[in-house]
Amino acid sequence: MRRRLPPLNALRAFETAARHMSISLAANELRVTPAAISHQIRILEDHVGLPLFVRSGRGLALTDAGNAGLRDLRDGFARLCAAMDSIDSLGEAGVLSVSVAPSFAAKWLLPRLGAFQSAHPEIDVHVSASMDLSDFVKDGVDIAIRYGAGRYSDVFVEKLMTESLVPVCSPEFLREHGSFYKPSDLVEATLLHDDSPDNDPSCPNWEMWLTAAGARHIDAARGPRFNQSSLVIEAAVLGRGVGLAKTARAARDLRQGRLVQPFPSQVKVDFAYYIVTPRAKLNLPKVSHFIDWLRTEAASDLPQLAVA
């Protein structure tokens, strides 16, 4: 049978008092009162059934029992400190596993990830692009960015940014086909369809969007279809037609002029992007560094998204 160990605070109080041979100096180091140190030492003495100090007018002296275990106890505390240093170093550096939806990874995360890696070269970011919800323990994932309603149980959840839908096309497509001033002007335009499995009932497709805009005479079913929203954006950049794009995913292309809005229109959707991670992971510096960086990057997109 393993022996039941005494409280760690009692062992620490004893080791500190023995090192200083002073109750008051031990209290100063541990930032507690001398009475608290004396109390912890009494707990340890009661546990072992032997006195550890001889108290006299000249101060403290160790008994044979106190001397017997002191060296191993000090070695034990040194090993504990070394173990915690090793754990802390893993939390500060090493691999950070990030799970994210493929289109958000391609159009938002990956283009700016180099900035994080330049700021934190000690952290290797491993990106897993998947629509599946992460099993943080089984999959070894540190943090996930999810597009959804934000209802994730037993984990830390923080909204990263909201989302809207806007019509987009390339400047070349606009020059070739003439300006579009209103939705009904899309009657001859090629429509690019997003069939990605986001399961967002508030996000309209072309038929819903055109109906809401009053453009009922347009065949909303025509045009190529894609199973990822990033492919819709890329097709629009290549001048293949007009797509309905999620603003966060299209923000970089809009900002850099590869995409334009043919006319002002913005439909807010209910889903948003959320940071999701186990609460225990928040204590890891590599996770907190990444979350802080995500917040900064999301905030930098706000001016672009506001005018999209």
C-alpha cells in the first residue's frame, strides 16, 4: 500500500522553516503569518507522530526525525519545480493544434497565419480543416474556430465575429458585363451557387436572396455550384460570375481589390464564428497567445466588413 502523504502546504512550511531555521523568515518567504507556519508544522508533526523541531530561546533546531527526511524532501520540491517548468515550457511553445472549417481556413486563417508565426516562432501551428466538431481529448485539438450558433457545451466559447452575405464579382467581370445597379440587373449574369454544408437556415441562397430583393423574374437555379464557400469566392475572383459571399471570408479579397460589390447589399445571418477550447487549455500560454491574436485580426476586419 502507498503511504498517505501529508498536505503539501505542511511539507512546504517545514522545508522553508528548516532552511531558514526561523518561523518568521519562513513566514516572510511564503507570505503568510508565523502562526500559519507553526500551524502547518504541527499538522506535519501530527501526521508523522514525531516532533520535527526543538524550540528553544535561541531559535529552532531539527530533531532526528526532522533531519531524516529533509534532504529527500528538498530534492522532491526541486523535482516538482523542474516538472512544472517542463510543463510550462510545453504550454509556452511546441505544437498548437487548431481545428477550423475548410473555407474559413483557406480564405481567412491561412493568408494571415504567417503574422502569428513571425510573432511566435516557438509555436508550430498545425491546422486541421474539417467541418466536424472536435473531440478535444481524442483528436488532440487545442482550439477550434467554429461557424455556428455558439451552443457548445462544457467548453470555453467566445464569439469571434459576426457574418453577413454580400454579392461579389471581380472588377474584370463588372467591366465586361457593365455595371449592375440593382438586383434585377443580374438577369443575364452567371450566378455562382454556394452548396457548402453550413446548416445555417438564416443564410439565403440565390433564390431566397433575389425573391427578398424583388427580382422575381431571374432564373435563380442557373449557374455553377460549389460545395465550399471558398470555391465560390475563388470563382468570383476568376471572373466566372457573381456569387453571394460571406463577408468575413471575402474581406481580404474585397480589401485588396480582387473582388468588388456590384451594388450595395448586405444581409446579416444568425450564425457567427466562435472560438472554442477546453477551459483548462486557457491556462496554456500558446493558447492564450493565439486567442489574443485571433481577436486582433478579427478587429482589424471590422472597418472592411462595416462597408461591405
